Amino acid sequence: MGNIKRKHSTSFKIEVALDMIRQKETVAIICSRYSIHPTQANRWKDKALEIMAAGFNNKSTVKQKQKDELIDELYKQIGQLKVELDWLKKNMGTA
């Protein structure tokens, strides 16, 4: 009867992860206080750090995405103008 899965709330996970990040107490003390396994606590801590790092990089990712969309739109416009120019050259007899 040892494998009873518990579902923890997001706020509980955040609280554990913050305690793990702060390192004011040992992992064993934190885990015994919250009644969780040290491996689980370390996973939550690693996930929290990963999410925080992504949050700080989010601005550059959004800007890069906007820049890529603008470049794609400009290439589409250039292609359309080239087609129109070729059509005009052909129909005006200059090509």
C-alpha cells in the first residue's frame, strides 16, 4: 500500500520550490515538513528555475517572433511586386 499518489496544488508546489531555492534549511527538513520525497522536491525546484529563466528571456523571444513575421511579410510583398513588374514588362513589350 506504499504507492498512494497524491495530487498537490500549484500553490503547494510553488511554496516547496521557493523553500528549496532559498536553501535556508536542508532538503531533508523541507521534505519532512511537507511530507514529500526529496526527488520530487528537487524536480519542482528545477522546474521553477527553468520557468523563471524562460520568463526573463520571453521579451527577446517575442521580439524575435515579431521580427520574423515582419520579414516574412516583406518577402511576400517583394515577390508580389516582382510578379507585377514582370507582367507589366511582358505586356508593355519591353522584355
